[in-house]
Amino acid sequence: MPLQQHHRLPAARPRQLSLFNRHKTSRGLPFTPEKPNVALRLVKAEALRRATHGRTPVLNMRPVPLHPLFAKAQSLDGIGPKLSERLAKLVNNTVERSDPRVIDLLWNFPTGIIDRRHRPKITAAQPGIIATIEVTVTRHVAPPRGNRKIPYRVYCEDDTGEIELIFFRGRQDYLQRVLPVGAKRILSGRVERYGTKLQMSHPDHIVTDEEFKTLQLIEPVYPLTAGINSKTMRRAVTSALELVPELAEWQEHEWLKQRKWPTFAQALRRIHQPQETQDLLPLAPARQRLAYDELLASQLALALMRNSEIRGTGRAHVMDNTLRRKILSHLPFELTGSQKKALQEIQADMAGKDRMLRLLQGDVGSGKTVVALMAMAAAVEAGTQAALMAPTEVLARQHFAEFADMAEKTGFSVALLTGREKGKKRSTLLEQLKSGDLDMLIGTHALFQDDVEFADLGLAIIDEQHRFGVQQRMKLQGKGKGTDADVLVMTATPIPRTLLLTSYGDMETSQLTDKPAGRKPVTTRVLPVDRMDDLLHGLERALTSGTQVYWVCPLVEESEKLDLAAADQRHAWLRGHFGARVGLVHGRMPAEEKDAVMKSFSDGDLGILVATTVIEVGVNVPNATIMVIEHAERFGLSQLHQLRGRVGRGDQQSSCILLYQGPLSKTGKARLMVLRDSEDGFYIAEEDLRLRGGGELLGTRQSGTVEFAIAQFPEHSALLAAARDDAQLILTRDPGLTSPRGKNLKTLLYLFERDSAAKLLRSG
Ligand code: ADP
Ligand code: MG
């Protein structure tokens, strides 16, 4: 897994920048201070941050009051290099850092509490429950010499009875020191009953009256790792808390008052010194306060970057509608309402002088391709070129076939560039591209190669963007001339609104909400794998009547090899039943072989196509109306939904069978039921998020979302929306953050390590 995924520093990480930064200075324009190359600066800042490994960078502009929080945890009492290393493991889930800082400790919230307020007499103590009991020590019984199996025992009493303290491998000198006979002590720990005896083994606390006064009766419980016990952890956090300064408030007082939220410092203290179980909940006021701080910092950073990066860097395309009118007249269908609306939005962006950064979301089969075609035609009308990048070769070819057909009818030029276009063909194509003879280019990753030069790229469209790396995306949009090309990103993986905000901020989005007319709904059935025999009978009948079947094999996470083994096995097994009508296709096959199998499937020579997830995007075989997905429980819901989108493309009734291996957890069952009951990709994505929790959402990372240290979804979704509005309002009133509150907000940006965004303010 690439290291950058562990960062909590979206402002400084390329993944986050992609949509908001140009990857190089404008071609033909000298580098000038008025047009600072922010991306480059950010990359430098990031490199510096990495190089210094969390140590204070030389160019650090972090406000002085924050310095104690960013000191190394090692500067705390009782934390040496060893412990620091162990702590790193613990707090490292979001940060890649061998040397944790005070703030990393503070962001590591307790996940439970131990309540020591129950203070019974000895005989009233309930077995299995934590009790805090006042006793007098009566006698010590050491085990026979050398016998380590027998514990050291200490007996204590109060006026109701006796309790036996058990210490396996207890050290006599130590125990006599802390539990001298005749002394009064207060013990806290779990009480057990052994026969008629009451016991407490290894009490958590043994304190004197005096020490008891400072004992935390409600103890935070932290996630632990090898080599750190909870006492050490609590001690470290307690000293970290002492370093938390009272910072000048960056939130509006009215807002805090209305929400009854504490100050930043109070919130941290309350979280680490919980008073009741409720304090652990994401919606506890202290947690909400800090989550909101984090979300506001993130939204401010996104807005600042966006403002500085896109304003005025695009160009106003002048389009006359000639080509688009022709294309429309040749389409065999009417555009849907949402296709028309999306196109209007895209056209308005292209005509404006800011660079377009728009996301087109549309479920599988909602008709994104024709929207892409029309947008590209608009770019061509404006005298520029347009490129469409697809995630797979299969898909690129399919797009090209459709475009070429239309090109012939309406008179524009289009070419295909994948890894397979080589030699003379390729060089001719590149010539045409460079001279401007070619209007549109469709391709795969091959579009990124350095020798692919456009005469004038006006629009770059990226299909299924989650499959591309950020670097690649920036590279493509940077192939524009003078200014960067307008960018349209298309995705069929509906990103839930909540996640959309976190990763794209106020990036514009268009949605295709209505499906093209004439689509038949797909019937989805959820079936345990022990019903395989029934399934086989059903398939036999279907095959006989000429229907074709996709059979998707289990996804074995992180192991393509195992994927293949499973697919191979299933292929052989199905052949045993259905003979030569069964074909196999997978991602490791040579391209020619893959094409051959796909072709015999689309020609109808094969009845069943066993596949790994290669068919997830792109294939269009209307006669294939049955899809079987094995181990459906292992897939993400959105992924299942995409797979299902491969059927239901013709005019026949289609079905999707989700085979699962029981027993399913309650959530596991609920997830598959969502899919059975809905074909609405947006709803499915939201449900997926709700059922799994934001952090675990498969594909969250791929969709480029930021991970937060504090905020969590869906619990804090409402706060996110508020933070977004807040950020917008703040920057409208105070774009340079120079007002008194603005200055405090700058501190907030540094607090949540949005340093790069904060620095934009200085230079701007
Ligand atoms: P996706 O959004 O999954 O990329 P496609 O662009 O591949 O969807 O469209 C799916 C199918 O729907 C294609 O065969 C396309 O020709 C057809 N289609 C697109 N728009 C319309 C429409 N407005 N009316 C009818 N069919 C349409
Ligand atoms: Mg598509």
C-alpha cells in the first residue's frame, strides 16, 4: 500500500491536490510570482516534511502557541525512545511517522472507560464487577520456594469479611512494600468468587488514602499495542494534556454557544478524562467540537487551494453548436433530461474563463458516454482538441467504435491510442495529433506517454477516474496549451455526498439521475451457495433457450493469484457440467487472448463467461441476461452494483444471482438485501457507507477521499455540510484571513496540518 495513503495531511499530499493544481507551469508562459506554481511548492513542502520526519521543518511557519503540541512525544516525562517507537505503532494509523508528536498522542482518543466508582464493602462486592474497596492488610502467604505455579497471596479484611489478593509470580519485597501488614489500603480491580472466597487477582490500583484523592475513578481505556500498558498510556496522555495551550478561539462564539460546545482545550481534556460513557460517543459535545474543527480546517484548505488554482487559469471556449447539432440528429435516441442538464452545465463551464473541474456522476448505464461525446464535440467547435481516457483497453476500444461511427456520419476525426498501437500507425497518429489534424483522441494510460503531444488540448475527459492515479490525471490535463485543459471526470461509482464533500470540497458535480428509456429492471436474488444444484438446473434451461451468462468469481483480497486459482477451478467445474460452452477471461491474460474470448462470447459461441472482475467495466453484450456472482459477500456494494450493470442492457428480462457463503453476519445480510431491493446506485452507495462505516468503505481510498483523525462518517456528516458553508462564508468575507478571527483560523489550519493551504495566504 503506498505510503501516502496513511497521511492525515491532505493539504500536502498529491492525491488531494490533483483536482486543484496544475502539474506544471503554463507552457509558453514564464514562471512569474503572480502565477505561483503551487503544485511544485506543495511537492517541495511535502518532500521537506518527509525528509524531516516530523521534526520541525526549517521553513516552518507554524504559529508559536502550537509549538508544544508539535514537539516530539519523547519530550514528555516517562517517554523514551523505546516507548516512542511503540507509541508510533499505535498512533500511526493515520500518520506515517516513526517519531510521534504530542499531538499524535492527543488525537488518539480513548475507546472505553473503566468505572471505579462502585465502592462496596467486601461481602457486598459482586463477582465480575470492578470494585474499589477499602481494606486493612492482615497477612502475606508466600508460595513454597521455587514453585512458580502457586501464587503469592495477600489477605485483607474490612468489618464485613475477608478478600484474598492473588499475585502470580509476585515479588515479595515489592508486595511487602505496597501492602504492609496492618496498613489501610484502597484496592481497585475486578472481584471474583472462588468457592466461598472472594478474590481479586492483580488489583489495578493499590493506593493509600492520600493517593486515592488523585485516583481517576473513571479511567479512559485506550487502544493498546504490544509493549504499552494502559498505565503508561494514561501517564503519557496526562502529561500531553498539560501542554495544551488555551488558543485564541477560531470558532464563532454564537455557534459555540448554540451548540453548547467547549473550547478546544476543554474539549481535549474532556475527551481524555471522560466523566461518563456518553463522552465516548462521536456526538458528545467535545468530540463534535473537535470534529468540526478538523472539518472546517479541511474545507477551508480545499477552498483556498481551489480559489488559488482555478481562477482565471482556463479559457473561454467559443462554441457554435454546429457539430453538436449534427451529432444529435444522428443519435438513435433523445437525450434524457439529466443528460441535457449535465451538458448545459458543462458547456457553461467551458464557456467561462475559469478552468472547468467537474465531476459527472452517473450510474452504470445512465449514458455518460454520449455526454462525453457531446462535450468533446463542443471543444472541437471551439477549435481545440479533446481527449477521452478510459480505464481499460476493452472500454477504450468500445468507446472508439462508437465515436468512429459518429465521426463518419458527422465529419470530425477521432483516433485510438492504446499500448497496442505501435510503429508506423502510432507515429502517424502522433503527427496528426501534434499538427492539429486530429480532433479527438481516445485511449488508455498510453495517452500519458511523453511523446503524445497535442496541438491544442482544450478538454480532457477521464472515465471511471478512481482507476487512475493522480499523477496521471495531472499529466493529462497538463497537456493543454498555454493554459491547462478543462477537465471532466466521469464516474459510475457513485460517491456518497458526504464523501464527495470531503475529497472534492466544492468541486462542481453533475449527476445523471434518470435512466435512458426502455431499460428493464434487473431481478436480483440472494442465494446460499448450498443451492448450487438448483442454480445449475436453472442455467441449463437458460442456456438451452439461447441466453448467455456471466459468472463472476470470488474476489480474494490482495491476491490476484488466488483470484485466478478460484476462477480456473470454477471454469473447470462448469465445463464438467456444460462442456465447451464455458469460457474464461481474466486480467492476466495476454490482450489478444482476452479479445478472442470476449469476441466468442459476444458472437454467441460461448454460453457462459467465467471472469474475475475484468468485466466490471465496459463490456456490452445485450444477449447476456444472467449474472452469477460468487461470494457476493466479499464485494463492496457499489462494486456489485457495477457488475450487475453488465446485464439488463437489452430488451429482455435480466437477472442477477448473488451467491453467498453462509453464515452471514447481520450486517452482511443487510448489505445484500440493499442490493436485492434497489437499483439506485446513489442509494446503494449511501447504504454501503451507513452499514460499513465510512472508514471501511471499500473503494473509499480509490475515490480519493481524505482520512480524518477525528471526524467520522456518517456520524459527522451534518457537521461536514455546516463546515463547508462556514468555510465559504468565511472566505467570502475575509479571503486573506486577515481579520482577528481570520488569524485564529490560520492557526486552525496549522493545527490540522493544512500548512500548504495556510501558506497560500501568505503569498497571496
Ligand atoms: P454508462 O453511463 O454506463 O457509461 P453508456 O454511456 O455506456 O452508459 O450508455 C449505456 C447505453 O445506453 C448505451 O448503449 C447508450 O447508447 C444508451 N443510451 C445513452 N443515452 C441514451 C438515451 N438518452 N436514450 C436511450 N439510450 C441511451
Ligand atoms: Mg461508461
